[in-house]
Amino acid sequence: MTMSNTGGRRKPPTIHDVARVAGVSRGTVSRVLNGGHYVSPTAQEAVNAAIRKTGYVVNRHARSLITGRSDSIGFLLTEPQEKLFEDPNFNVLLRGCTQALAAHDIPLLLMVAGTEDERRRITRYITAGHVDGVLLVSSHSGDPVAEELREAGVPLVQCGKPMGRGSKVSYVAADDRDGARDMVRHLLSLGRRRIGVVTGALDLPGGVDRLAGYKEVLTDAGIEIDECLIVYGDYSRASGEAGAEQLLARAPDLDALFVASDLMAQGALTALRRADRRVPEDVSVGGFDDSVAATESTPPLTTIRQPYDRISAEMVRVLLALIGGDDPAAVILPTELVLRDST
């Protein structure tokens, strides 16, 4: 016995219902749902109004069979899984990309590839067509996943400039070098002259550019670069703590410290407290990112703000354009000096 609509469960609206309410053909509705190509503004407005009135919801599975697309995007973190929880920047980017894609009604799949086995599995999954494109975060120089995805023709946008210039890669980045210059200029304006630095990872462009900005400003100010004032970190809290200890041992007269991430700066503050060095009275400390780590530090950190909301939105915009057939693009966004109590 077949249940009728009367007194039973109401059938969901179909594309035919939308066409009838809008007063257009089913083909016009289909074109609107697939990007609005070759549809007049009047017809598109009528279809969108009919969708709202009927409550029609796209059947993603059916559409994917027609278009050959999955209608989903991958967020790929090529780092050990614990980094997702330790470094607040990853979560901020993930949330921003999720929100930006939600405006297009596209789900985001989180993928973490921190081991060789994970990289192989995830690469197979992506190249099999389970996502339409990838937002790649924290890919180190020569990352095999990034290279394999590019070679397979998968639309890809990196967060941060890629190392090397061998291939055209879309990316969105903050202006790391200019941000570092702003921070070191600020420390100099306070009368500080023995300014140490804990760098970021130098197999990432951000680490290279922040160190370059530090050196440029000191050189412009007529201050000779002292290699004893440079130690190398990896963006972890532990490396910031170890780096500050090394600098204090090498240069007891250290009066300022530029740390290439807020998370590392938290570690540096721990080392300074242990050495009975007051912040900012004895040593001014500046970080980079303006993450949660900056506001939770004691004292709160003066830092360089990366515009993560804009970075996320631009990564999504560039990726969707790539999927639509546009050429690769590079976007570099300005940073901002944020003053707090550590300087």
C-alpha cells in the first residue's frame, strides 16, 4: 500500500517544483544550481526565490554523479597530529576556512598527514577524486605530498609562500619580512640595542623571511649583525625556551628578544623568569602571530598580527577560482604591530 501525501510524510521538493514556482524550465534551474552560466539575472533571481519558497535542498550525491565533482574541500595539515592541538594558529586557520566554505555550502574535510603511511593514504584518497581541491597548511620544503598533488593536477592552495620557484603554485601569505621589520624597529625605538632573535623553522619561508627582516633593520640602523644573538627554533614552545636560555648564556647583556612565534615566545618568557630577568624592564620581548598564546602570556605579548581571517577567506577564494578554471594566484597580506605589556 502506497502512502499518499495527505496525512503522510510530505515528499521533499524537487527541481521540477522549483521550476514550476519560478516559471522557468528545468534546464534553467539546473544551470543556476551549477553556477548560473548562461542564465539571465531575472531568471536567476526567480529560481533563487523559488528555492527559498519551496525549501529545495541540492542532492549532492546526484549532482556529483553529473558534474564529476565531490562538492567538498580538503584541509591538509602535513604535520604530526599533536601540532594541531599545540599550535593555536592551525585551529584558527581551520575555523576560518570552514566558515568561508560554509558561505558556499561546501563541507571541509580535515586531513592530517604526519607520517609517511598517512601521507601515502591521504594522497591516494585525494587523487581518487574524493575532494575537489586542497587547502595545504604547514608544508615543509620538498614535501612529497604537495609535489604529488601538483603533478596529479589537484587544485591546491598553500598557506604561506612555497619554498623554491620551480612551479606555479597558488598561495596566500602574510608579509612575514615586513612584520619582522616592524617589530625590530619598535624594539630599537625603545632604546634597545642588544636584540636577540629566536628564528622560526628555516625550511619554511616564514622562518627565512622573519630572520631576513630582523637583519635588514639592524643593518639599516648601523648595527652589526652578531651571530651570537641568533638561535634557531622550530615554532614549538620548547624551542623558544631553549633558544632564550642559549641567548642568555651567550649574551648576558641581552636587552631585547624577537621571537618568531607567540608560542615560542611563551617558552622564552619561562626561561627569562627562571633567569630572574624582568620583562619588559630588563628584556623587552616581541612575538609574531597575535595568537591566543600572545594574550595568555604573562605579561601579554607585544606581537605582529597575521590577518588569519583574511588569509582563510583568500585561501578559499583562490581555491574555488582554481577549481573553476582560473590560473594560479599569489596573495600577500599586510601584518600589524600590536603593542602590549611585554615591551
